[in-house]
Amino acid sequence: MNLLPDDLIELAERVVRENRAAGRTIALAESCTGGLVAAALTEIPGSSAVLDRSLVTYSNEAKQQLLGVSRDIIDTFGAVSIACAWAMAQGALTRSQADVVVAISGIAGPDGGSAQKPVGTVVFARAIKGEDEEAIVAEERHFEVPDRAGVRHQAALVALELLLP
């Protein structure tokens, strides 16, 4: 029996298998997913060979203290911004032993959205050790799903996809 939906488990199995084959370790900086991506990965036997760590940095203070995200970035662009996700990924990469890092920050709802950043807005960033900082992949997605669980589920799927070699 799995604790999580089958699609998350299947993708997590693929992430573990393919990263293990590539000799890569991974780390996460999670906000709106609250550790859901790490939970999916740790459902997989042998994930300890691949997963270095996951930092759940839910508050702005945690993003600053644990990942080194600048207060200026949060004040200027917000915690749900490509700039913040980029800084989260860079911070997790420099603070881990991982070869690849994915960062996630978003508005899962039902509150917290605005006209500029409605509920369902999630930003992602992926950083790879040894690549130029400018090579970090960062993107914003908007999930049109009916509830908080749906936003978190979709965000976790995207994060897992970004971890594939």
C-alpha cells in the first residue's frame, strides 16, 4: 500500500531509477508542496542512494535562513516568483551534496491569491551542480484545479519531472 497517489509514486520510481543509473544525487527546496515531493521519493525503496535532502522552507524566514534567499528578492518580487525559486534552487545546491536541485514555491489556496498571482500559481527552478547560474531552469505555472490538494499534487508532479535526467 502506498500513502500517495499512484501517478506520484510511478514518477518518483522513475526519478530514483534514472538518477541512480546516471549517478546523480538530488535535493529539494519545497514550500507549497510541504515535503510532498520528498514523501513521494522516500516511498521508493533505494531512494536513499539518490535523495540527499529536502528542505521544507514554508515561511519567508525559512527561505532566508536555510537557503540564503535575499530579503530584497522576497520584498521586491514575492516568495512566489521566478526570482525566489531561482534563489531557493541556488541556495539548496550550495548547501547540499546534490548534483541536481529542484525548488518549488506557490499559492495552493484557498486563500493567498491576488489578481497578479492567483491561487494555483506555482514557480519552479532546477539547478545542476557545475552548470552556470544562468543555466538554471525557472518557470511559472498556473494549475486550474478545484482545491489545495490538487495544486500540491500537480506541483509535485512537475517537480518530479524536473528531476529526471
